[in-house]
Amino acid sequence: MHIAEGILPAEWAVAWAAPAAVAVAVGLSRLKKRTVADPSFKSLVALMGAAVFAISLMPIPVPVAGSVSHPAGTPLAAIVVGPWASVVLAGLALLIQALFFAHGGLTTLGANIVSEGIAGSFVGFASFWLARRCGASLFRAGFLAGMFGDLAVYLATAFELGLGLFPWSGSLRGGGALFLAFLPTQLPLAVLEGVFTGGVLRSLAELRPDIARGLGLGRGDAVPPAPRDGRIRHHWRRGSRGVRVAIVGLAVLVAVVSLGGLLWAIALTTGDWVGIDAGIMERVAEERGRAAWTPFINTDVGDLLLFMFFGGAVAAGAAVGWVVQGMRARSPSGRASASGGHAGSHAGGGVGGSVGSGAARDDSTARASGRWRRGIWGLVGGVLVVLVLWGWLAPGLSLGPLDGAHLRTVARVIADPSGEQVLSARGGDAVLFAFTVAGLVLGVAAGWSASKRFAGGRPRLRLPRLHGSHDVRAGDRQAWKTTVLSAIDARVKLAVGAVLLGVNLVAGQGFSLLLLAVCLAVLLAVVRVRWIALVLRMLPALVVGVMLVVLRGLTIPGQPVILIDLPRLAPVVVSSEGLAAGFDLAAVVLAGVSLLLLLGLSTPLPALLGALRWYRVPGLLIDLGMLMYRYLFLFVEEAQRMRQAQRLRGPEVPWRRAMGGFNSLGANLLIRSYDRSQRVYDAQRLRGGERRP
Amino acid sequence: MMNSPWGGSSIDGSTVTFAHTGFVYPGGVRALDGVDITIRSGDFTAVMGANGGGKSTMLKLLVGLLHPSEGRVSVDDVEVGHDTFNQVAAMVGYLFQDPNDQLFCPTVAADIAYGPENLGLGGAEVERRVEWSAKTCGVFELLDRPIHALSYGQKKRVALAGVLAMGPRALVLDEPSSSLDPMAEAALMRLLKGLNERGLTVIMATHDVDLIPLYAHRIILLRGGHVAAEGPLAEVFAEGTHLEGCDLRLPRIAYLFDIFCDESTRPLTVGQARKELVRMVEQGRLDLVPILLPKERGGAA
């Protein structure tokens, strides 16, 4: 989600850097005060930061999307070390990510700190605080914090992009549209981040109540906190009923007022607010001189019928795919072929049975219930397939009460009881057939994969590798290699890099292309990065570049280059001016990212942090960065070892337990970082650390 | 040797005194009770005992990471306490069991320099100490490497280099040889022995009963927070009951000697055992042939 280097224009880069710098400065000054009262707090914050960084590399499987997600981590960090410290940590983590992965960037660092650091931390922290004051359990409060914090990060990102990419008058609408575009994938991810945050906090409180209390997560009626003298702790208490009612009322009022304010602001800028479809798409169509588009599922022209058949076909296909895959996995040949895969042996119930008699009994029970479930699904699927095909084939056939025409009539009555709408499917039977077949194919694929995933009646998962941990280590190794560039002082490299990134934003396409070419050539020839590694590292920027070209091509009016005339819909017009603008922006992004890669892959992070210290960046921030860098790798390795240990004791586990495993893994990382922070602080004191300025 | 942090070939080791020292953890668990011990300047002392016997607590009290609930701990004439923490830290070096706890700087050079910098030494002196410590501990080639790229054994050596660079007069080590391979362990112990011979007081907590007789002069056995036995090695090991009470065993060579020879003397190292065997053979009290050459003897018969 990080906004890539070069996307935001110079004025917005500066505009976002200002609040970010203020927030980080406030965070640092509060950290400094707290460090005076409790000198071990610095190491605690840095190690918690390293742990949260490692946690953010933990992929959480999203069965709905069939992919994995990474927790944003700032809501959790804000709860653990407080929102201001979390802003500082987020700033450091974003800087390290920009230099290690070229995720985010230096000119977009401010905007990213505002969204991920400020919005994520404070919304997460406020949700947790409110929920705890209302008496919510640690898990529920953590869940709300994780979910709202995650959504806040994306809301802020969407509006930052809206302001940066769209003209001022359309920025709110643009941002809103982008947020709505994020929502379908982000909403489940936000829920998962909530489950993760709540789960980690609950596991932490269960595994080490002393640490939970030390971090101020304990209940008000628990044993008093403060394991060390003078430590300042925030301490959550259940509020009285009156306080709770007042807080909830206030929260609702704030929500209503802000929502009303938002809508009012939108109405002010555009006259009225009629929704995304009518507001944005319609206007785009009007700009092309066409009529506004009709809804894609247009019940007036029979689309409901079309989609009923499509939906039926998906359901039928899914049932068939489920049953066939299950039968295939049970057959000896299927099991043999599936044994290399992750779910085949479980589908057959094979491996668990030999472990012990109890396990064998459980396994046979599961098999029996699995057979019943499959039988019912098979029956339902078969009936649906027959009905759907019959419905398509049947217009000319009549087989008594169950002929195709009859079926269509039933469907029409369900879809439109008043009978006022057009009854035939749009585009005729050919389109209906295409939709049905597409639905069947999709359904079979979905059912097949779901059957593998849900073998034994419950979703089973392998715990995936830590995403990005390889990149961190490989990038670090590369940075420590001796090349011609290593001889150049990091201060010089940093200054030149910052100037070039700034010029890149304002100079135009020619400069960006030249910068891109030079950076890539130096990376390949001097730094000796393997080209495949370079392509992989540039891939996110390439995707962003393509998106920018498409987005600008579609939204900026001008001479059409591509014109796709869709019947009854607004035409798809890609303008030459839009494409040119898109290529301009893509060149800036790619050049910026390649320069960041060059900086990150040719200079070790401690050298860059040392250079920042020379440029008078606050010493506390640099100390935190150095400690984070030192322990980042340790925690990534620890997370990897814990994950391996979990896998060795059960390569695949039900989804619920896998999620629990992730939560305890995250909690264990926090516990280890807490314990270690105390020892690191002791080690620093023993070598005279308290005398250090 | 002139480059060493002590400025000469000899080291003026510290004397450590525990006077009626007791310690109770906040949860109410008593870890040490009535410890009365003096570790003299230049001693190589091993602190041994079962897990939970109070070894680590004793070492932490010594450096001021914990403060005694009763009695007092002093290094030379300085009583260990809140006010004297930095003074004691400059006199006593502490090596953590896990080097990952101790190495918190990003690179080897930065970590070794951390302590000398805090002592307020000039840049040249810090560099000199870093170089000496790194060479002494065999990590000079690693100076520019990031800590996370080191092996566990290398991290142990870097941690020791960081402690030595401060020029301590006493060295406190918490299980320094754990997780080291035999060669690394021997190298570490030889280094400690060499420093001890120059006068450095070495206090080391360990479980390794085979290693201790090779290097240490004295031993402190802790059992349930009490001192079960204290004194020169031969005296403490001569009384096997002390060891059993502390969940320890005899060194293997002593155990082997007990099996084969019904002698009152109990060698603790291979070298001592060899000398004792030769003496016994020369006195005609032991016929080694049936033990060492059973086949040849059988064939001759």
C-alpha cells in the first residue's frame, strides 16, 4: 500500500512531509521524556519496532482471495508502545523498507508516515482505548483497533493519492473512488488484521501476564504494574457505566458529524453527491460526448435472468468440482498423484490414521462425515447442473411441467414479481449460453480448489514462508559487498540521492528516463545485482507504472488512441494526452525507485544512518534505527525458526488453528523482544551506556 | 602487550567480597541466602551448581544488575549499589550467556568501541583498544562486518572483545563455553587463562565439570541459594557428596580413576591422571597390562 517513489508531485511531497516531520518530532520528544524516566524504554521501543517489522513480514493467508496479506502492524505497535512512539517506529520502518525493498520512497516518506504512521497508529490506539473503556475484552478491543487502524491507513492513502493524482476540485471524489476500489480486497484484510492484533494481545496476556501488565494491557483490577521503579505506564481501566455511555455517545456523535461533514464537503465541491456511478462514471461518459452508461446488471433489459443463470452455473460447477476432486483424491491413483501436493493425503485421511488409535478413530469419523457432506453436495450440484443446462437447452423442448420455458418463467417470477420488466435475456440465448458456460467453468475451478483446501470438512493451511525476509537479507548482503561505490562516503551518496530524487519530481520525462537508464546500468554493471533480482525488485514499481499509464490514459481527455465501443455502455477511450501523461509519471516513479535501489544496494544501512546523524537528524532516532537494524535480522530468523517448529509439529493445520498459530507466533516475538530489551539495556549500562549523551 | 587496555603486561585484579549477601526476587523466591565469600585478586573461580541454584543471581549482584536484599557486595573497596554502578561497571566486565543480548551495535567495530567511548577515552585510544581486543579475541578480520552476519562462536568472541576493550580488573562470565565447538571452547579458555595469569580476576558460572579443573583455581558450589562448598578444586572434588547435592558429577577422568583404581587420590584432569598412574606403576601398586593389553596377555598364557 505504500505510495511508491515519484508518484506524488513535488508540492504534495513537501506538503505531506511537513505534518510527518512534526509528528515524528513530537513523538521523539515524548520518547525522550519517557526515556529519562525509564532509560530502558529506548531499547524496548527499538526491539518492539524490530519485532513489529518482522511481524509485518508474516503472511496471513486469505482463503477468500486465495492469497496472503501482511498486517500493517502500526495499530499493534501503537497499543504496545503508545501512538507517538508508534509514529516514530513507523517512520523508521518505512525508511528501512524504502531502502531495502524500494517499497515506498524518500519523497513519499512523508505521505506514507501520515497514512501508515499517524492515521494507523492513532485510529488503532483510539479504537483500542475506547473499546477498553467500554469494557471490551483484550481480543475484541485489539480486533477493533486492528480493523479500524488498517482501514484508516487505506483511507488516508486513498485521499493522499486523490489529492496527488487528480485536480484539486476532483480530488475528494478521486480519493473516494480509490478507497472504494481498495475496499473489496482491503475489507477482508482489515478483518484479518483485527483478528491478528486481537489474537496477539490475547496470547500475550495469556502467555506472559507480567509483560501484558508491564505494557499497561492488564485490567484495572489486576496486580499493579510497574516492574521497574519510575516506569510510566498507561493503564487501562474499565469505566463506569455512565462513562461508557458518554464515550459511546461521543464516538457516535463524532462519527455522524464527520460523515455529514464529509458528504457536505463533497456536495460543496460538486453541487450534489449522487454516488460513484452517477457522479464519476457518468461524468466521464458525458465528457466523451456519450450518454451515461446503464448499470451493468440492468434488470430493465433482462440482465437479472442472465446473472441468475450465471450464479446457478457457478454454484453447480462448484459442487461438481468439489465432488470430483474429492473422488479423485480418494482413489489410489489420485492420492498418489496428490501426495506431492499439500492436501491430498488429508483428503484421503491417510497419514493421521497411523499415528495412534485415537487419531485413527477421529480420522475415520472425519472421513465418514466428509462422505456424507460430499454426497449431499454432489446431489445438489447434479440437480443444479441439470436445471441450468435444461434451462438453456429447453426453449424448444417441452417435457411436461419441468421444461425450460417453465423454468425461465419461475426464474422471472422470482426476479420480478410485478412482471413489468423485459423477460428475455440481453443479447439473446448466445449471451445466456456464454454466461452459463463461464459460470460453470468458474464454479468447477472454485469447487475444485475449495475441495483441496477444505479437505476433511475444515480449511487446512500450510503456514507460508515469511514474505520479504529473503529480500531483506539478500539486500543487506548486497549492500555490504565491496564495489567501486562503497568507497564513496555515505553522506555524499545520500545528498546526491536526495537532490536527484527532488530534481526527478520536477524535471520532466527526459531527465527521469536518463536517470532510470543510468541507475539500472550502474546496478547491473557496478553493483553487480543479478538482472532477475533487479527485475523482481522493480516489479512493484513496474505494476504501479502500468497502472498509472492506464489510469491517466483513461481519465485525461484528448485525442483518442484506443476506442472500444461497448454496446449500451460508455465507450472506453484511451487518449494520447492521457497516455503521454501516464508515461511521464511512470518514468518518474521507475527512475525514483531505481535510484532508491541503487542507494540501498550499494550502501549498508548503518552507514546511511550514520550519514543522517551527520546531517543532524535527531540522535535518538538514529540510535533507534541502529538498534532496529541490529535486531531485525534476529527476529526475522526467530520468526522463521518458530514457524518451522510449528510446521514440523503439523505441516497443515485447520485454518482457525493456523490463525491461532500466527497469533501466538506474533505474541512470542513480542515477548522475546520485551525480554531481550531488558537484557540489552543491562548490557548497555554495563558498558557505560548511561554516561552516553 | 603494551597496547593492551591495562597499559602493561600485568593486570591489577580486583578482589570481590560477598558479606552475608541474600537476595529475594519480587515474586518472593529466595535465590541467595547468607553468602559469605571473598574472591581474591587474580583468582580463577568457577561458580557451579544446579539450574536455579543462584549462580546467575550471584553474578548479577556482583556487577550491580541486581541489588542485595540483605548484606552487601563490594569490589575492592567499592560497595556495589545504585550510586556506584558506573564505577563498578568500569572495573568489572560482564559477559552475557547469549551474545545476542550483548551485541547491540550494527557492526563489530562499533560494538567493541561502545565501552571505551563511554569511558571518555580519546579517538586514538579507542581505536587502539578496539584493535588490541579484536586481535586478542581473533576477530580482527571481522571488524567491518555486521553483527547479524556472524556465527554464534564469532559473536561470543566479539562480545568478549567488547568487554576486554574496557580494560576490566575482574571478568565475570555467565556460561561462556555453552554452545561453542570444542576448538572454540579451548581457544576461549586459553585466552581467559592467559589473562588470569597476568593478574585478571576471573569468575565464571558453568556446568562443565570436565573443563573447570583445567583452568580454575577455586570453586564455589551453590545449592538452593546457599554455599554448599567453597575452596580449591581438589578439596571440593575430593568430597563427592557436595557434588551430588548440587546435581553435578565428578569429572569423567576422576570417575574413571575411581572405577579402575581404589586410591584415595582423585585426579581431575587427564594430565594429573597420567602422573598418578605412572607413580602407581613405578611403585608396583598397579599392573596396567591386564587393563591395556588383555588379548596379548591371554595369548601368552
